[in-house]
Amino acid sequence: MASVLLFALNGLLDQVPDVIDFAGKARDAWHRFKCSELPPGADEQEPPAAA
């Protein structure tokens, strides 16, 4: 019984670094998304007229 518990605990702990890595990547992607928003008023400018 104890060996099964230890095997399951080992499997769970093996996944922890992957979860932490994924959380860091998600945080970085969210930060890039928030920083890449257009500045206020940028969408109010008219496009250049075709000649």
C-alpha cells in the first residue's frame, strides 16, 4: 500500500516543474498582450489618403 502511495506521489511531483514552467510562460504571454495594446487615440486617426 505504501509503495502505491509513493508511486502516485512521485508521479504528481514529477509534474510540478512543468506546471511552474507553463505558468511562467502564460504570465509572460499575458504581459506581452497587455503591453502591446494600442495607445489611447491611435484608432481615431484617419488612414492616409490614396493618391
